[in-house]
Amino acid sequence: MSAVQQFHEAANDSLVKLSELCPTGAKLALVIVTPGEPERDIILEDQGLDRNEVVSALRRRGLSIDGDNAYKRDLLDCVVGALSTGAQNSSPPPDGHWGQRFWDIGREERASSEQLLKALTALTQIAGECEQIASNYSGTIDGIFEHGGDDHEDPSCAIFHRLYYAMFDARAAITKATT
């Protein structure tokens, strides 16, 4: 019998003896962690042990979601994936899956963004037309800028100045959202 097999047998026997001393309904688990060598980790557990209860017990004793671990990275990758596929309205999770909540959030955010983009596009069209009308009465943008820009004494010049520069940001935002 190998040393590992001997250890498993001794640990199992010890767990049986310890379980006889535990309160009724209590479950035992033995976890031996070998840092840097996960293939050597050992987990022995009672029959019927709920691993979620083990995690809850560890959390009650100070286990935190802070810090780096593979389980948390995998979980957050799943959340990000659900948000992303929800935004794309593709690959929904199976019925009753915990990721549905995040998929729905991604889908709702995408719909909201599309509504805002549609409204911004329509507003930009109207603002562009107003900018053109104001520019017909205002002269050049450089001349308006030299004579007070937003504070120009002629309201059509001030309006033209504001629209001229606001359109840069609006058009850039639309381009970014659609490319």
C-alpha cells in the first residue's frame, strides 16, 4: 500500500471516529491543500455533505470574496459572458439558471443604449438643421468665435456657435456607438 493510500485510510478512519463525537446531523470534511501542487490536494467528506454549507461555514469564519482565486475568476467570467451575450441577445442561459439575471441586464442595457442612440441621432439631425439655419445668418464660425462665441450679442450667432461645437461631440458619440 502506497503512502498516499495509507494516509487516505488513516484519515478516513479518523473522520469516522470524529463523526461519532459530532452533534447529530453534523457533517465532516477534511481538506489538505498543497500550495503550488493542486494535484496533491486531498478532500475527504462525509456522505451527504453539502459543499455550499462548507463554503458558508468558511465565510462565517472570515473567508472573503476579496483576494484572487480561480473560482472567483471563473464565476466573474461567467457573469461578464452573460452580460455580453445578453447585450447581443444571443445564447440565453437555460431556464432557471442563475446567469439569467445577468443576461437580462445585458439585454436591457443594450436596448436602453439603442433607444438613446436613436434619440441622439434624431436630435443631431434636428440640431444640424438648426445649425445650418443659424449659420446662414451668422457669418463664419471664426468670426463668431472672435466676437464672443456663446456670449455673442446676436442670439443667432451664439446659437450657431453652441450648435457648431456640440455637433462635434454628438457626431463622435454616434460614430463610436455605430462602428
